[in-house]
Amino acid sequence: MLMDQGTLTLKREKLIEAAGQVFAEMGFEGATVREICSRAGANVAAVNYHFGDKLGLYTEVLRSAMLARQAHVKDGHALVLSSDPKAALAALISQWFEQARESGRQSWLSRIMSHEMAQPTPALDRVVEAMEPNYRGFQSLVGQLIGRSPNDPRTRMCVHSVVGQVLQYVQSRAMVERLWPELNLNDEKQLHAIAEHIVEFSLAGMERVARSEAGRPRRRSK
């Protein structure tokens, strides 16, 4: 008996939900199709039917989680148009930490990406493709703050310095909480204080970069 489209869609969504949990816990290599299907209450053949193979399912999980997150993030181009880039930076960092407290598909992404960074899969190219617009917007924002072009090496280094501070808390959470037992990353006030510190620390660093670059004589082109 053929299943109607609504039933097929529901089964597909159940597989994505179950796979997101399993990939977040075990990474791509450790996850098995059998475990995913067991949690989804589906036949093992369902993965091949809907996604082709485990990699196809994994890629769809990443795509789905990133779309869920992007729906809650301001467009990078809107940030660039802000009349107050410092306020835009503060808002962006606060959003990143708010996302860290989300449940459901948004909560998968940070944990899955931790595995992906340690053991990249062919799906990483799709992740980069999806992330690139926001990355370009952030480059432009930081470029405004230090008076450099978005593609200037100093701009890029500042971008990754800010991102690295956030990831220290988001992707290294288990380690940080053991090193700092009083820290509770589920506490909204503590997260807000961390976000404010990263903004203050980053702006101070970028202001120093801007001053050093402004005072450095430009090389004459030959």
C-alpha cells in the first residue's frame, strides 16, 4: 500500500529529528543508520529511500539545523547598514549566546559542528556555502570598526578572534565548566555578562588595531 505524501513527509521529519540527536551525540563516524532508525521508529531502508545514504541524511540534518538558526539571526547585510557598528557587534554576539541556549534543531548545530571540525566530512562544503553570507557580513562589520576593507588580513584576523572567543564557551562547554565550576552557562545573567565581556574585550582590541594601522605609513606602490 502506497503512503500518501503527508505520511512520507512525517516519516522524513522523524528521521531528521532522530538523526540530529544521534549525530550531535556521536558525530558522523560514530552514528549508525540502525540507531537513527530505531529512535525514529523507522525501517533501515527508509534512510536510503529519503536521503540516499547516511551522508545524505547528515547533510540534510546540517542544512535543516542551519536554516532553523538563520531564521533567528539578523541578516549580515542589515548589520553592515547599522549606523552604530559597535551596537551591531554587541547584538550579534548576544544572539550567538542566545542560540546556545536554544533547544531542538538549533541545539544540534553546535554539537554536530564540534564533531565536524574534528573530523570533517564531505558535507563541510555545504556548511561553508550556507555560512558564507553571514561571514561576509561580519567581515564588513569588523572592517568598519577598524577602518580596513572586509578582505584585509587584519580584518579577517579580528573576525576570527571574536568568533574564537564565542566558540570557547559554546563548543568547549564541558571543559570550561570543569575548569570553572562556578560557571553556569544555562544562567541567563552569566551568559549576558560573558557576552558583554567579549564585546568590551573585542572592541578594545580592534581599537588598538585601528590605531596601529592608522599610524603605520602605507607602502608606496611601485
